[in-house]
Amino acid sequence: MEEDGIYTKDGTVDYKGNPANKKTTGTWRACPYIIGNEGCERLAYYGMSTNLVLYFKHQLNQHSATASKNNQNWSGTCYITPLIGAFLADSYLGRYWTIACFSIIYIIGMTLLAMSASVDGMKPFCYSKDNCNPTDTQSAMTFLALYLIALGTGGIKPCVSSYGADQFDDTDEREKIHKSSFFNWFYFSINIGALIAASVLVWVQTNVSWGWGFGIPAIAMAIAVGFFFAGTRLYRNQIPGGSPLTRLCQVLVASIRKYNVAVPADMSLLYEKADAESNIKGSRKIDHTNDLSFFDKAAVETQTDQLKGINPWRLCTVTQVEELKAIIRLLPIWASGIIFAAVYSQMSSLFTLQGERMDTRVAHSNFHIPPASLSIFDTLSVIFWVPIYDRIIVPTTRKFTGRKNGLTQLQRMGIGLFISIFAMVAAAILEQERLKIVKKHNYYDVKEMPLTIFWQVPQYFLIGCAEVFTFIGQLEFFYEQAPDAMRSFCSALSLTTVAAGSYLSSLLVTIVTSITAKDGKLGWIPDNLNHGHIDYFFWLLAGLSVVNFGVFIGIAKWYTYKTAVGTVPLNQKEAK
């Protein structure tokens, strides 16, 4: 009985492969190393990506629309590659070794990028600061470095947040409460890194050199790796459960092969291992749910199964079936995050280009703030709202809802989606006012017009507020609702909304440009935004966000929560 309180019950092990001891591993004793790693890694990532659209435009000599699309496509790839890291982590390597291996690729990419911007022969030849003539080889070197970074960051991205959450035992009520708080402070650390990147590093890139501007992030990434390895002895590790894609395919094939088999009314007759443990390594059993009942056919044991023996392509356990159901239920929630991600992606593209056409001086001084540095107000917004949410909103809403976390994850995400609408409205109204001044004073060929860039602060601040609700809620939701052996995969799935949002934004730019830039017209997004109408583009995103919010409300009402054996069942009605 005493041993029951010593070791975790969620299947985690220590660095030696022994059952994880609650008193010497995990919880907040291990998380500072993971949070420190994430803060430095995000400093590295945002340090080289925040100003990237202007690097494309001025150093690689690309047009505004091309620079925006290349930036969105690269950013999208950074959030697609997590599927690779997640597959390896869940199937073979585990989260610890996946983070370790992909960190090496990450550092190689960061080093190559710094060299491509600083070493003679590798960096573009420039006639002046913003007038460069890169060769095809130099451009290719830059993109090779960027896509190595995309592979590296993608490999570790879905694992770090899941690895941090692994440090808290789901079967221990006290530890489970701290897990929700971990996601808040994990995201807080991301924005501390982003704060330094958007302020110091963007200034270095603009006023010192791109070589130093990309070199410092490479050093930060090396420090991040050091942070991670320093906590090795304290970590709890989930054992890889084998290929999740194979298990999902087995359920699909088995249910189709038994399409004419009736599902028994008594669900206890469905096939499941008699042991307390699941047959999936590193995973607890999952209770049966009544929806998506077609897939229950895969767990119906027929005479053929009894005669020929158990074949996983004909007969699957209830837990295996529930894994597939859990993924299918997550897909509509996943899709509802794409529009929000498209809104979020504007900070690194059109917001930056918009700011470039405004007065970048600070209080009429000679000090100019780089347009990309305005994202600091998104970061400050997150830093402001995370403790407010964790220390004020959660305790206050807990009194009304009776839930330990105050709001459900879906409620939290919905609030963020609603706030994001106003971010696009603010951006559109600002651009309308800017264009009125351009027209009134004939400022069409003036690069920096007399309208302070700080009018962009509200749109950045609103997106930061929306992030605290939507992105953090999404991180926690996808981890909680993921089967134990598919948590890296589901974390990657949540991150691919950012990829899909970036690709959607790029697609919208392409469509809008092809439609509006016809017959000699400059279109909505020309090189000189004073002749364009990006306010129309912002209104388009605001309208799509309104529709998306309405769809999300319907999806949230429909959603059925997963319950793993050994955890306290969630009241479905209360969870909505």
C-alpha cells in the first residue's frame, strides 16, 4: 500500500527506465528545465523569424506579395513538420530522444542561416542597406537554412509541451490541477523569449547587422539545449507505444471488414484485454463512448476471430477503437483553429508591412522602432494576461462553475476566437484611417507618413489576449483529449492549425492578388501599400472569423469528452 503512493500510476518511468518515483521526479522540480528550454528556443525562433519578411524584401530583393507568401509558406512548414517529430516520439524514440535529435538539426540550420547573412560570398551583395542583389546560390543557401530550422523546430515543438505535461500524474488529483497551470506558465515562457526577440534582436537586425541578428538566436538555441539536458535525471518519460498510424488503420480496416456485423447492445461484450493494463505500451485503457458507433464493429468478436485467432486487422480492443474516435472528434476542433491562426499570422506579414508605411519614430525623437518590433505588444499582452488568467480569472470563475480550472478548455478557446474578431476590425479601421491621410495629403510616394506606428498597438494587444485564451486552451485540450500513446501526435495536430492558418493566409493573398491586380490595377497588396487596400483583406479575415466563431459554438456543444480508466470522469454537460 505504501508503494502505491511512491510511484506514478500513469506508466511513466525515470531516465533509467524504472517506474517514476513521485518524490524525486517530475512536477515543478523538473518543469523549470523544460520551461527554460522553451523560453530560449522561442527566443531563437522568434529572433530570426519576426523580421524575416523584411529580410526577404530588402536582402533577397523580393516584392511585398512574394515576401509575404514566402514567409507564410516557411512559417506553415514550421507547423507541419511537428507531425514528423510526433510520429517518431510516439512510435519509437520517445519524447526525450526526439527533442535531443531534432535540436541538433535545429542548431545546424541556425548556424547556416547566420553564416548566410554574415560570411562574404554567402551573404547577398548590397548596393545600399535596403538594395541588395543576391545570387540564386545565396538565396538557395538562405532557404536551405530556413527549412532545416523548420525541420528542427517542428521535430521538437509537439514534444516539449507534452513532455512538460508528462511530469504531472493524471491519476493524482493534486498533480493534475498543477498541469493546467503548467500550460499557462509554459506559454508565458514562450512570450518572454518572444519579448526579447521582438525588442532587442529586431533592433540588432535593423541597426547593427543581419549576421549578429541571426547569430545571437543560434547561441540562444545552444543554451536551450543545455537547459534541456540539465534536467535529465528529474524527468518522467512515457514509453513509446508503437506506431499510432498503424493502430488507427487497423481499426478502420477491421470495422470495414465487419460492416455487416451488428454491435451488441451490451457494450461489455466488446473485445478488451482482461488485464488492468492496455495492450498498447505506455497507455491506459479508455472507457467506451456511444458516438461514432460504426467503429465499434472493429471490437466485436466473431466466430471467425475465435477460430482463426486474434488478428489486429480483424479484431481491435475497445481502447484502440476509442483512440480513433478521439482523433476524429478532435478534427472539427482542429479545423476551427485555422482561421484564428490565419489572423495570428498577420503579425509577421501584413502588420509588419503596414507598420513600415507609418511614422516609426518614438515620441518625435530620432530613434526609430523597427516595424517588426511592434509584436512586442502582442508579447506584453500575453505576459500581462497569463498571470491575470491563472491567478484571478480561474479562481473567480471557479466560484460560479464549480470547476477546478474555472472554464473548460472549449469555453476558453471560444473566448479567444471571439476576441480575435476585434483584432482584425482594429487593423482594418487603422488602415482605413491611414489611407484617408494618404489621399488627403497626397502621401502616395512617402515611405513613412505622419501617423505614428503606435496606433498598431491595439491590434497586437488584442491578438495577444486572444492567444492566452485560444492557443493555451488548445494546447491543454489536445493533450488532455489525446490517448496516452498519441499525445505528441495530438500536440502536433494542434500545432498544424498554425501551419494551415499560414497556408490559408498565403492562399488568400494569392487569390486576392490574382483577382484584384488585373488589367494594370495594383490590387489590394501592391509593393507600395499607399496605393493598395489591405484594409479590405483585414475585413475579409474579420468576416471569416465571425463565421468561424459561430461554427465553433456548434462544434463545442457536439463534442464528447474522452475518459481514461483511472481518471475522474468528466461531466459532459458541465464540460461544454
